[in-house]
Amino acid sequence: MVDTTGKVLQILGDPELVTYARSTAKLIQSIPVLESGAANAYKLNDREIAVLCASHSGEPFHVDAVHSILRKMGATDDQLQCGPHYPFNRAIANRMKETGIKPGRVHNNCSGKHTGMLILARHLGVSSTHYMDPAHPVQHAMLAAVADMCDTAVADVALGTDGCGVPVFGLPLSRLALAYARLGKPDGLPEPRAAACRRIMASIAGNPLYVAGTDRFDTRLIEVSQGRLIGKYGAEGVFLLSVPARGWGIAVKVEDGAERALYPAVLEALSQLGLLSADELAQLAEFRRPEQRNWAGTPVGFIEPVFRLRPRE
């Protein structure tokens, strides 16, 4: 956990461990879309801004939000380069399979982010044909925003390729936590960067279903905390959190990438930091101490975190 100056306040493990941000970077990647004026130019509403930041479940309202943005800029689904996959929402995916409906690119959990890249390219007046290329102006803008929010030189950000094909950013956990501290409390940032951060956080806080989906942890955490906590999941066991009222950012990484340990670890950290009440923790019980069952459906155990955070010496 760090504050907006980058001071590390609480730790467990190595705060300088370098890891890829994965989808936790989506909130930061959305900054250029707002900062450039593209969001205002195409009259994006708060639900649409939230879906720019989403790893969504492919529910109808997610698909509708992505389609709405595409219509506003006169684009079509086939201009998204993220590729199709069945929705994360199992019930919807199963119905599609049963009825022979193939998934489209809008069902990809990253379709909101890709739509944001298209709209930024359109607003900048550059070609969107190769918008995923690291050399493209859109990717330059997003890399610059990530580096700046993490108080890191662009040259020091490790680049890889994310699951949806766009560049992904490798940074120390303490730097990623700093970015989320600044997202939540951007008072020291220049305008319009601070305004972009405030709009992103307000959009997510007001529309938590759009950043993940029904019964997803990211959404439930925002709902239960009534927007006091804004968190975002990333693949391979990464979770970043902003505590706007305190100006804190929290980064969690499960070293082996196992998602099953991620949400219990996040909730245990929040409990130890006093950021969730007993009632709020009870509402999130299914994520805090998830029951484990065998193939016969018999309960055989549970996952429980057994760590203690400590102040940075």
C-alpha cells in the first residue's frame, strides 16, 4: 500500500516485484481518451466510460454499451481487433452455445478498452488499422499515461503483449499502487489529467456493473463499499485498489498467478487495514473464504489467508 507521494506504508512480500499490470491498467489506459477530449467529442456517458475500463462479462448491457460507443463514432464491430470469445457470464455463454449463437468481438471482455482505442484514434485523426501496434500513436499515448501515473520513465516500462493483443505494461507493484493512489486522489496532477481521473472513478463508482458484471468481485466490492473502494482485477493474480478518501493505492499479486487465492488475499488485506466493516465483509463472504468442493459436490475445505501486513521500515 502506498500514498500519493509513492511512500510505501504497508507491505507483505516484495513491493518492488515487477509484474505485468494486465487488465488493471485499463483505468489508466482510459485516461488519454478523456484527457484528449475524445470522450466529450463523442458524448460518452458514464456507463460507456466505465465499460472502457472493464473486463466485462459480456452481459447484454455490456454489449449495448460497446455498441453505443461504436455507433457514436460511426464504427462497426469488425473494426475491433480483440477477437471473439464467449462471455464470461456462464449462463449467457451456455445459452449462446445451446442456440448455436457464435460470440462476436463485442463479447470479448476487453471490447470496451479496444473501443476506447478506436475512438482515440478517430479523435487524433490517425489511422485505426494498426491501433494495437506499439508504434501507433494511440499506444504511445497510453504508454505515456501509464508511465506518468506510475512516476516511471517510459523506457523503464517493460512491454509485452496482453491476451487481447495490445501492449501490456510491466512495473514494480509499488509503482502500480501509486497509479491507483493518484487515480483516486488526483489533486496534485495537472488539469485535464486530474479531471480525467475524477471522471473515470466517478463513472465506475456510479456504474459498478459495467466494470465487471453480475456477481463478479470487482463489482461487488464497489457495490458493498458504496464506491469507497475501487478495485480492478487483472489476469495472473493481479488486483489493484484505490482508496480515494485516504489517497491510498493497494497492489496485490499472487506470485503463482492463481486466481483462487486473489480475492481472499485482497479482502484479508482490506480487513487488516480497517477499510471494510464486519457487515461489509459478511456481504463478501463468498469471496473471502471460498468453499472448496470435490467432483461429487462434497465440501472438502476452504481457502483462508494466513498473512499479516506490516509497516515499511
